[in-house]
Amino acid sequence: MKTTVGVGLLGCGTVGSNVADRLQRERDIIERRSGVRYELRAIAIQDSLKRRSSALERRLFTRDARSVVDDPHVDLVIEVIGGTTDAAELVERALERGRHVVTANKDLLGEQGPRLQALAASRRAALRFEGAVAGAIPIVRTLGEALAGDEILSVAGVVNGTCTAILSAMEEGAGFDESLARAQRLGYAEADPGNDVEGVDAAHKIAVIAQLAFGLAVISPRIARTGISSVTQRDVARARMLGFRIRHVAAVLRTPDGVLAEVAPVLVAESHEFARTADAENVVQVVARDAGRLILRGIGAGGAATASAVLGDVVTVLHALGQGRGFDLRGRSNSLETASRTEPFFDRLSRTVELPNYAIWDDALTNVSMQALVNA
């Protein structure tokens, strides 16, 4: 049983600064919930001149991220650097040394999740990543724990807050460029919004969801994706006239041969849960054999929402360490099987003459009845 857990933080940007601040400011709450004491031992940063919260002691900061991972007094590494270069090396290095890892890095998990989960399992280390998918919505915990005894048939939803913010602004009459600039001012979009508006971010997230839901080694480069950069204000207005809203939807369905997965802007009936999203809100729909259809919604972008999910994982790891327990990393299985095929399927949806470039979302595809479509 660990009496005091050493914590190392990699990254202190939008998400990292929120995590660091709450680790210090809410120590009593976190320790009470986890049942274990912890100490924030180091924070790896890139810019030593950047102003930081006065609540964080200067001695914590270092530009040597490897020293944080290699510190024998660090038991838990929180990675919020992002990307697939330095972050990949550091997460792998931490797991190889038996450190437990909490990450919000959907890029890394979408592309290398199966390999990293296998490495974590071989070292009996935790690899938790609630913050990597849909911000504050507990979709990872729902799939990996709450529904671990059920069979997941499909998962679909609006999982990129930047795209939702842009499309909902366009519904108010703004053009794409103006809506993007607004999303950037509000902190929903990065200075370089390419990953968001071209569907890369959503593809990473739906790949992670597929890994959890189906126990399959699905990776994001194999998922068909279309972004929203070609969506016009005229398209948005015409969709409203027809009783639809355009939303960027990511979906994955299990088939006997693998999975059907795709990310693209589609027409969604105004009464549907996906259509009733605005600003940075996300919504995820899970269809399970026994539990049926479940809807989860909440804020999917921003430092505070993601930090909330990260800290939830931190409390879980701290509690397990305090109890001296091991870790079942995926909940559903001990290994990820290779998916024989990952194919798109939005081309099987119906379309309207007025907006032929957009498929019309149909929930029937996410039910057991979708099997008939696959066999057709």
C-alpha cells in the first residue's frame, strides 16, 4: 500500500495548468476521495519564461521532461503535452518503467493506443485516458467499466466541440471563416484548427472508442474522414429549411468482419439529440445489447472540462494504489484483437436532392437491425 504517491505532470498549457492548479488547490478533496496522500513532485514545461499560477511553486518546474518520468519517486505520470512525437516517447518511457499514466492525448491513443495498452499490460501499469474523448463526458468509463458486462453494438455522436461551435454559429448567419474566428476567440479552436475542422480529431476519438467498445485494435488512420471546411452558410441555411441541422458526426459499428467507421458532416433531424448541440457541447450515443440506447452529453472542449476528466482518472489511480490493487486496463478484455476490416458506411445512408453531398443520419443503422445492411 502506498502511503504517499508521487505525481509528475508533463505539460502546463491550457489543460495542464488547470490540472496543476486543482491538484494543489483541491488537495484535501482529492485525498479524501482517493483515500491516499499525494505529492506533486515536478511539472515539465517548454517555456520557462511564461507566467504561471502563483499557487505553483517555482521549484516544481523543469524543462527536462525525461527527468520527471525517470524520477524513482514519481509513481503517476500525467501527460497533457499532446501530439505524437515527444509525448509518445515519454508515455512509452513511463510505462516501461512501471509508472502509471493518465493522459488526455487522443492523437497518441488514436494512432498508437493498441501498442501502448499492450505495453501497459505487460508492466501491470495503469493507462487511463478519460480526458482524451469528449471532454467532461464520461464515455471511456462508461464503456470500459459500467458496460463491461454488456455487448456494445455501436457508438456514434458529435465529439468535436470546435466543429459544433462553428456549425452552430453558422446557423446564426455567420460564414465559415467568421465562425471559426469566433470559436478561436472563445477558446474552442486552436490557432491551427486543421485537426478539428478536417476531422482528424474526431477520427482519433472514435478509434479510441472502438478500441474500448469492441476490444479491437482500430487506429485512426484507417478511418474514413471528411471535415467541415467545405460546409457553406448556404448549405446550413438550406438544411434548416428542410428540417435538418448539419453536424459533424463520428460513428463506429461492430460487424462480423470488423467495424464500420466514419467521420463526416451529415444532415441530422432537428429533433435528434445530435442536432441539439451548440457551442462546444458534445453528445455520444451508445447502443448496447442489454442496456439499450444511452445518451451522454456535456462540454467537450476547453481546459476546465478536460481537466475534470483527467482528475477523475487521477483519483481512480490514487485510490487503487492506496488499496494496493492491480489494474485491469481495459475492463472488457486483456488484449485488443486486430480488426480484419475498417470500412466507411455513410454512403449507405439516404440523401436528399437539395443537399446531395450530405448523408442523412439514421439511428436504425446503429441498432441490431444494421446487420441486415451489412449483409445486403
